[in-house]
Amino acid sequence: MIFVTVGSRNYPFDRLFEKLDKLYEEGVLTESMFAQIGTSTYKPRHYEYKDFISPDEFAEKINEANIVVSHGASGSIMKALNAGKKVIAVTRLEKYGEHINDHQIQNNEAFSSNNYVLMPDLELDDLGECFKKIYDGTDGLQPWENKNPMAIVNMIDKFIGENWKYEQ
């Protein structure tokens, strides 16, 4: 089962859910999926969904899933990684009204650069390829070992320090 989560903030992520429906129509996705769609207005046609779920149901869905598709929220990604799940981290973009800024790019790139998650391109054009890599075992993902509670903060901070240039 695939579990998709986009959080509870008041920003839709319609293009993700539209893309997932297309992947079902193309035959890339065939297994069952459950999506927590938040405030998205697009209603999926090929998989189950709810707008919001409780923390208990969230934990249940994480545990049931083989693959978790998460927006670039560190908390959601960490819950999936701590449960030993394969994670595809998709990025909400400001230009589509999906968030207030593009900070999820840096979060997802930090996780991806350490091979903890797969990160499709920002337009989601290669989202299907991420699923295919997981299915055929060529994803190259490394298991997350949370030995240090500050490890994720340090990883993201290091990545941003090395890769982010402040522009005025």
C-alpha cells in the first residue's frame, strides 16, 4: 500500500493528486493507495482519500504502507523514515500557491542528497520513475538510523550551509 500525506496547512497540492491519478491511468501504479489530501480541491479517481486524518490514523497508515509519499515537511518524512519506509519526498511550490515559500526544496534536497528519500523534479515529471526505482530495487535508498535526535537538524543545516546562496 502507498500512503500519501500532505499535511493539514491551508495550501492545496492538486497537481500531486492529478499526477498520481495519471500514473494509475498509465499503469505505472497498480497497488492500493490512500491519500490524505488536506485542502486540495482535486478529488482523486483511482485511490482512496480523506481530507484529514487523526494522528492515530496517520500512524496506522504509515505502518501499513510500503511506500510513503510526503510533502517536504521534516516531521512527516521523519515519521516515515523512522518506521523504515521507502519515501518519495515531493515539493510544494510557492508559484502554484502550494506554500508560502519554497523552503521545502531545501528540506527535500537535504534528505535526497543523503539517499534517505527519492525526490522527483520540482514539476513532478519523473514521479513515475521514482516509483519504478522502488519497484525494481534500483532506488539506492539508505536506511535512516536515528541515533542522534539532532541528526536531521544538523543534516539540513549542513546541506543549506553548503548549497544555499543568499541573494538580495
